[in-house]
Amino acid sequence: MSNRNGERYYQQHRRTIHQRLRQTEAVDFFNILAGPELLDKTDAYLPEHRERLYPPTVALSMFMKQALSQDRSCRKAVNGWAAQRSAEGLTVQSVRTGGYCRARTRLPTQMITALVRDSGRLLSSRTQKGWQWRGRIVKLADGTGISMPDTPENQACYPQSRVQAKGVGFPTARLAAVICLSTGAVLDAAIGPYRGKGGCELDLFRSLQGMLHTGDVLLADALYCNYFMIASLQAMGVDALFEQHGARITDFRRGAALTKRDHIVRWPKPCARPEWMTREQYAAFPREITVRETRVAGRVLVTTMTSHRQVRKADLAQLYAMRWNVELDLRNIKTTLGMEVMSCRSPQMIQRELWVYLLAYNLIRILMAQAAANAGLHPRKISFKHTVQIWTEWTCRLWSGYQLPMVANLLRLIAQGQVGNRPGRVEPRALKRRPKVYRWLKVPRDLARQQIKMHRCSQNPLA
């Protein structure tokens, strides 16, 4: 496609979208789906391309539909695109997956990451006052593990655990994310090799601190509760609320007492300099920091909000209980969307697949926020899985009828799927249904096949 024809095509595409938005008179959250900022970001990163069956915008749309589908195969995506073209009266050249797979490799990773960050930023900045905590924006931080196909390229970039035998384990990566508490939108994320539980999570989070702004509140678990993290946040004007780290002893007889088991204490700077920190950076940290330690609901919380008159112990306990939302958000991304085990076979495509999942997740959060705003609810009251199911069925059947009454019905149906009110819910992390009995594979699969052929039986003597 020539540059002149390409510009004409995208200008026409943009006018069509804005015409639809004017016709539906959609409010702010729905405008984010095709807002001018996201369109400009998309256009800025679109590569030069010819007129193909799978241009970048189509390939990205199909990639996101894969993330939202139960059957995430490329075959399913291509068949759906062929059926849509046929229904619109267009020609269907082929249903082979090669062209679509090559189109995915041509997608600029920078474009997808920019859309994720911008959609999360816009959604977080437009939260209603009633969705915030005491009028402040709270951001959640946490990490999780991700598995991927066992290929030499993936193993080189994301090695498997050292406790697993060579050729038996799977490459594993660590994902760290910053998520908006009010809307559940992913603001930014980073991926790196897995180095044990929490081994690289803090390293990844340090690359995400640019998403924090003065006046924000960071909410995270005990892994983040250390001197250097809190001192960095205080220098940025960001308040923190963490659970006390198990390695630190809390003595409420020390410091300035506020109420019962609630005091202000000074933490001195550790004498040992971390390996990731330069001498200049270490010298720039203050000799000590002031924090507030309080015991509520059977745990010790550490915060930089030191005024017990403005923020009571009960307020801190209520806020820290909301930290569990980040666990639910990561579960929605990994389990509901199926990102726990990724499917791409190269590190470059793993990066694209990761960010496409996060972009699809943010778009679902946009719909939930719009539905919540219309129904007068908090976005956290709406079921994420219910929204995914409604949206996938809607796009399969009713997308051609884009009219205001139908969009209003969609948002109304989304708002009906509310999560149960289960305060203090406790569930065992165990399965009742027993899995099928199969022996563990303890040698590479190719060697197991050779042994089966050699011994002419299904039992592998090396397994």
C-alpha cells in the first residue's frame, strides 16, 4: 500500500469510528475504546505495509480475540476471520494459518505496549471520586509466574527452574504489574527470567516506578516492605501500605506511641549495600526514615501515613484488605484469559502475546467501568468472567448492529453480573476432584519415544 493510499485509508477509518461515537453519544469510558489519543498512538506505531489479508489493525484485533476465546488456536482465529469476511460479502482466499502467523510477527511490540499503558492511564485518570479511597488513587503491585513452550529459544531467554531435570521442565518467566485499585486496569508491567519466589520481582518493579505519581498510595505485600523501597516512595511523594516483613522484629515499646499497638518509629539505613545499587545511589539515601507500625486484624502493617487522626487503624485495615484484589486481577489474566501457559515459541512472540493479553484485559475493564458508571456501581462489584462471556458472544452475533439501544443493553447486561458479597471468605487451596493417574515424565519426550519403540511397550523404563 502506498503512503498516500495508506493515509487515505486510516483517515477514513478514523472518521468512521468517530461518526459511530457521535451517533451513540457514548460517555467517556466507552470513548476510550476508540478515543483520539489511542488512535494517534496506534497510527504512530503502525509499520509500513502493503494491502494484505491481515493488515496490522486486523492482526491485532484477531490476536486480542484469541486472548478472550476459550479456543486460542490460530486455526480458530483464521476461521472466524474467514466467516466474518464471507458474511460481509467479501472474498475468502484461504483458511491457512501461515499468513496470519506471519502478520502477528510483524506487529510492533511498542505499539501494543503503548496501547496497554495509555488505556490503563486514561481509565485510571477518569475514575469517579466514589471509586477512590478517601479521594486518593491507590495502585497495587504484585508479581506472578508464567510458563511457556519448551523451545531452545525460550529456554535461552527464560531458563527453567534449576531443580528440574534438563529437558523435562518448562521455561518460566516472572511478571510484575502495577494495577489500579479502583478500576482493575493494568497500568504497566515488566517480564523477566524467573529466579525463585520473589527473586526478581522487586528488580522488575523498580523499572515500573515511573507509573507512580505524587499523591498516589502504593499497596503491596510484605515482599515490598524494606527500607530502600519505602525511602524511594517517600522521595517521590507516594504513600505506602505494606505488611511487615517477616525478617523484621516489631517492638511496640519503642518509638512514639499513638494508640495501643500503634506507634511511629525510625528505621536506620542498612549498612549493607544491595548488589543492584551503586555507591552513589546508596549514599543518596537518608540515614533513617520515619514510618508508622500498627497491629490490626492479627498482622503488623507498615505505612508512611503517620497521622493517626487522619488515617485510623481501622482505615488501614480496610485498605489492606483490598490488596487481595491484585491477586484476583492476576487470576483473571492468567486463569480466566488463559495466560498462565503461553503458546508462542520464541521470546519475541512471548513478549507480543503477553502485551496482547494485557491489552485485551484492559479493554474488558473499560467495558466494566462504563457499565458500572451507568448503573451507579463500583467496577469491582462486576464479574470479570461474566463480562468476557457477554462481550465474546456479543461480538460474534451482534457487532454489525452498532446502535445506541443495543450498546445500552450490552452495558446493562454487563452490570447485572455482580460478584457475591463474601467478606472474610476463606477457601482451602486444594482440589477435591482427583486428577487422572499418569506417571511423571522424567526424561525428554524424544528419548521416551525411543525407549517405547525399543521395548515395544507403552511403559517407559527410564520414566
